[in-house]
Amino acid sequence: MKLLPFAGILCSIGILISCSSKSYVNRGDKMVLSGRYYHAQAMYKKGYKKQKDKYQKGGIAFKSASCFDKINEPRKAASWYRKAIMNRDTFADAVRNLAYAEVKNGKLEEAEENFWEYLDLKPEMKETDDAGKILKRISYWQEFPGRYKVQLLKDYNSSSSDFAPVYMGKDTNVVFFTSNRKYKDRPKKDGVTGEYYTNIYQSHYSNEVVRKSRKKKGRKAKTRKIITDTYQWSKPEGIGDTINTEMNEGASCFTSDGDIMYFTSSKKINKDYQGTKIYAVQRNNGEWGRTALQTLVPDSISAGHPSISGDGTIMYFISDMPGGYGGNDIWMSKKSGSGWSQAQNLGKPINTPSDELFPYIRNNGMLYFASDREGGMGGLDIYQAQRNENGVWLVDNMKYPINSTADDFAIHFQEKLEKGMFTSSRRKGDDNIYRFDYVPLQFTFSGQVIDSETKKPVEKAKINLVSSDGEQSIVRTDKEGKFFFELKPDLEYIAMVSNKGYLNGKELVNTLNIDLSRNFKSIIGLKPIEKPIELPNIFYDFGSWSLREESKEALDGLVETLNDNPKITIELGSHSDFVGSKSTNKEISQKRAQSVVDYLIDKGIYWDRLVAQGYGESQPRKITAAIAKEHNFLKIDDILTESRIEKLNSKQKEIANQLNRRTEFKVLSTDYMPGPNSKVKPGSESGRIGNTLIQDLNKVEGVFYTVQIGAFDKKSVPVEVQQFEVVFRAKINDTTTRYTTGIFDDLEKANAKAKIINKKGIKAFVIAYNNGKKITFAEAKKLKK
């Protein structure tokens, strides 16, 4: 009986907690209806903490994420979408929205995973949803960029949002832009974004610098103008309280003479807030006059983002007034006396059910605007439109690098030039002002250097980029392992990548005969030298140590690695499974390791860089994270001992045995220097004259120099050669044999050796060889290069 009141108390507490959570959510919903997204998400956050039911928590998290989407904070939106999925793992809309948020965050791999997960949850959307297509579009546009070079304009930007830059008419030495940096001492913040209200700022390009004197006690600081030798942009300043109010101002434009500015403002009209409106203000002798409301839409309708035609007769602007296609549309109105004609919607294909924003009309008739319609790169993209001979608008996405996976908008050109400014949030999600310039062709090479085992970025890796015209550039990777180069047309490049503790890597890039701009991208994996490195696809027939043809193809990659790392020596280790006796497995693995070494020697690798070691079954495989991910019956750090394998079923045993059968190499030293006999191992060829070992010169591969010590009758025994421990011989004709000593990569070293031999009374001289054939020094020099 005593349990009943206690249970009742618990029930009451649960109801109170639930109601408390619901109360916060209801308050958040009301704030969303009035557009106060920043305050709404704060309510949802409280409601999320109070809610105990996981399904309900997922819904609240989704609402909070949607608020961050509305105020363009994709990083925070992604965090809340993940919380929604964590509480409701089949929440398809949250998965889809998370994918788009990650696109805007530039995390394309994460976005791809979420897109595929969404389509698994909603297979019926595979034909109609833009999910998978967007990543292919981004990849292609980034690889083949448009002919614009984009740079951040540090002169105007701050830690706040800075956007919508415009020139003062034809005067490109004065720039106006919008910013939500703190204006004077106004503490009030916008309930939509949680940031300070936006205001209009200006900056001048001149050689005048304003200097302030130090403030002395009881006196005000004085300012004075100083003329300098260099021109620079002045520190941005607000354009005054005539235009900037305690509400939002921004998104402006000028007439071509720079005398009249049209701008957007959400200030009160007749003591009431009526949304955003467009105002005009005239500038005389550097002073602003009174602002005048432009009657373009009814009182209850918002309008903004004005752009005026070159002759000042047509105004383009945005509005969500009835008669549009959904969201904000672009409208136009013609000058009519002292006012404007009834607004006309620009129609399709300019407007869509998505938002069209920040229109800009150039004097050549090209219209530019931003839109988050399908077919873009993720956020707002900048589009250009031009009427054809039938008066129909043809619309094109400006693609990369003008557009990015983030928001890109509010473009503005210098008159008659393919250069200007625009806004993008591609840098850490903050709105910043960028400049752009047209370039004939541009090629770039960018990417990331990673540890091939851990897949983690390698910081401060050295990349030496050498071009076919002899120029070279060296960069170090940043904290994320990323690098960037600008390339020239019609050249071949080789990038050599190195870092302490890793084998060298390389990448080949060429811009030969390419008539489209292109950004070459690459992920370069460096192999750590501290651990054995498995050689993939090394196959033998059962019980055999002869290399199969596909194994030889795989080993050619190791040949390239050794050539790229000429100072390392390695051990080739062959491992077997537990099938058969220990002695047999040991013997076969030793012969298999030796067959790999022999193949490498045949490919020109010096014999004294290689050690063959057969381990048999003595070193079973240790399971890595990558193997565990591929085979879910294995765990990280498992060791595939015979007893461990015996516990597996027949199919799993075969996989485990295959994992144990492997060929690896490990680095033994990193300071190798070749000696005079490094090309051919002493004792590897038959034949002796006294204590002198005879080698076959025709079997030495590659380009090298050797010192000839005589040409003798084929049947005679040359006494001169017995002064040397090792000599090489080659057939000149049917009756004569050439004898040489030493194999040298360097001509100077060979000449030095010849001088020493000549002092002994033997007429010696240097000759050059390539793969068993005598060549000229000129040919050798050319082949060496």
C-alpha cells in the first residue's frame, strides 16, 4: 500500500518534466513563426535537456538544427542533426539535412555517407532526389574550374559577417558594404541571428592616412591626415546615423554617377515595423541627405536587395509578395515620374520555388543573382542570366571558384571589366568579402598528405615540385596535411614528398595540351618505416616459390618505391600459414622471399640493399583496425595463432590462413651508400682467374661507367687482370674479350679510378655501358638525366 503514493509522486514528477519540456518547445515554435530563430533554438535546447523520451528528443533536436540552418550556421546545424539521428536512428529527413549541412561545411566524405544512408531509408527518392548528384557536380566543377582567380580581401573583413560589397557607381576607389560588427555603442542584438544589427560601412583607396594623437589629460585626442608614398584601403567606417539606425541596414547599390544610393532597411515606419523596405538617399559634397522610402511594394510586404540599371530607370529587387514562385523572388519596377511602376515578377527561369536573392544588373544587360535552387554546389550559388534574341532569359551557374560548397552571393563587377567583388562563407562559415579577377587559364595542384596506415594527416611534410622546364617549388603541409601549388600550362611536373619516419612518395602531374582550367587533386599516402609494410597481390602456386605473372606486376611498385628512396635497405619477409610442417613452411617461405629479392635485382636494384628472410609460421598476423573492419569476426589486436584459427568455422579459417600468408618488407637502414660492387654480387657468377672473381659485364643493368684494363685474345689468360679482386668481361667479337673493373654511377669517380690504375702501368680508360651495350658518354649523360 505504501508503494502507491510513492508511485503517484513519481508519475506527477514525470508529468511536470514532460510539461516543462513541452512548454519550452511551444515557446520556440512561436518564436519561429515570428522569425526569431536564434531565440527559438535556445528554447529548443532547454526543451531537449528536459525531455526524457528519445523519440521526442529527436524531434526537438531537428527543430533546433533547422533554426541554425535558417541563420546559416551549418556547423551548429550539423551538430543538432546528429543529435536528432542519435535519438531516432531512422530519422530520414535529419539524415538528408545533415548531408546538406556537411556539404556547406566542406565535409564531402561525411556528406556522401549521409546521402547514401538517406537513400537507403528512402529508396523511392533515388530517382528524384538531388542528393547523389550534388557531390559529382562539386567534384567535376572543382577539377575543371572557371577562369576566375579568387582571393580574400583582408582590407574590409573582420571577425563579424561582412558582405554585399558595391562600388560607388563608376568610382572603384570607394567601396560600401554591409557588416554586423558592433556599431558605435549600440548593444542591441537581432533576435533572428543573435548577432548585432547590420549597418553600412565604407572604405576609401588612397594615400591619405588618418592619425590620432595621444589623448592627454583634460584634452581630446586630435586627428590629422598624412600623405604617404603608398596607396591602401582605409579602415572601414559607418556612414552615419542618417542611414544606419538601430535596426538592420544593408544590401545597397548606386546610380552610375555615384550620387544616389538605394539601400535596404528594416527601420520603423510611422512607429511600426513593416519588414524590410528600400530607401534612397542623395549625396551632395560628401554629405548624405534625408532618406526617402521607395514605394515598390504594399505596406505589409517586405522588399530588399536593390540594383539599379545603368540609366537609372529600372529597379531590380527581391520580395516574397504574392504572385511569385515561392520563397523570395526577383522583381523589377520602372521609373515613373517621381515614383515606380507596379512591380513585375521576372518569371521563370530566373525565379524558382527556392530563394532568389541579391540581384545585380550590369550595364551590358547581364543579370546576376544568388539562389539555393537545385543544381548548385550546396548553399547559395551565384548565377548569371542573359536574354537571347527572343527575350528569353538563359541562366547559368557561375561554378567554381566563384561558387563553393558554402554560401556565395552579392557579386559586383567593375564597369567593363571582368573583375570585382562578391561574398562567400567558404572560410570557417563566416561571411567575408572576396575579390575575383579573370585569368586566361589556371592550373592548380592541391591535396593532402596522410599516413597510409592510420589515414591521419601528416603535418610539415616536405613537397618538392619540379617542372620539366627546370623550375622547382617547395612547400610544407599544414596541420591538416594539405598543400597547394599553382601550375603553368604545357609542362610536366613531379612532386617528391618526404617526411621523417616515412618512405618518400611521389605524384606525377602534367598540363600538356590542356585547354581548360583544371585543379588537380590528390591524396598522397606516406608509408611509415617503423612497421613492416605488406606487399599486396604476391601470389605463388601451391607448394611453389616461383612468382606468378600478377605477382611480378605488383612488385614493380616496390621497385619504384626503392628507386624513390635510394638510401634505404630492406628485408623481404615471407610468412606462411599453419598448413604443413614447420620445417617445410620455413623452407618454402625462405625460397619465396629469395624469389622476390631475385626479381628486384633483375629490375636493377642493388643486391646489397636487399635481405631475404623466410619466417614460416613463426610470426602470425596481428589484426589491424582496417582488417577488423573488413572481417567482423576478427577484433583489433587479435593474433592469428593456430589455436585461435582452430576456433573458427571453415570459411573463416580460410580467410585467416590467407591473412597469415603474406610477403612484407621492412626498412633496415636509411643511410645506404652503394659500393663499387653493389651492382653485381661477388660470387654470383662462375669463373675465376687465380684469386680474381670474373663477372659478366653484359648482365649489369642500367647506365653505368666502368674502367677498361685491356682487350685480350679470347683464349689467352691476361695476367694484368689478376691484380684486381673482381673484374668484368664482355665479348667484343668472336676472338676478343674486353676486361674492366669497377661499376660506377658517377663519371668523375670512374676517371679517378682510371688514374690510379694508370699509375700502376696499366693503360686504363673509362667507357660507358647501358644494359650490356657500350654507349658514348653523350648518350650516357642524356640517359642519366
